[in-house]
Amino acid sequence: MRKFALIAAVSAAALTAAAAGAAERITDVEYLQAARCAGLAQAAGGDASFFETKMRQNRQGRSDYVRAQARTGRDQARSDFRAASGEARAQLEAEIRACEQMRNA
């Protein structure tokens, strides 16, 4: 009986851990958004490590197309930020603030 209780407890813990890991998986859209946030943060001289880590943790199982789009989006965000001025720069800075809210959520 003790073995059964131990096996049941270990199985429940494993299922809980698996469910928690599955809950952390982000969608393709969120993955692309994290890539854009990483590019903006890098261009602004900020810390992009949160977004890079989030992407690295969610890279497995992603289609090659989505991964390529993420690289393109990150590079484009960097380029956009460096080239922007005036109103365009203000909009990108607002987008960076929205990225920071995602980091803090």
C-alpha cells in the first residue's frame, strides 16, 4: 500500500510539473512579439535578456518559418528604432514600454 501511495504521489507531482511546463509555452504570435521586443530593447540599449530567454525556451517545436520571421522581426525592429525620429521614435518608445509590461506580467 505504501508503494502505491508513493507511486501515486510521484505521478501527481510529475503531471503537475508537466502541466506547469505546458502552461509556459507561448503562441507563435507571442514568440514573434518577444522577438520584436528583443530587437527594440537591444537598439535602445536596454536589457533584452528576458525576451531572448523566452524565445530560447520556446524555440523547440517552432516551425522554421516562424523562427525565420522572428529573426527578421528582431532585425527589423532594431533597424526601425535606429532610423526613427520624432513621432515614429515616440511610437517605438511606447512599444518598448508595452514590452516592459509584458516582462513584468
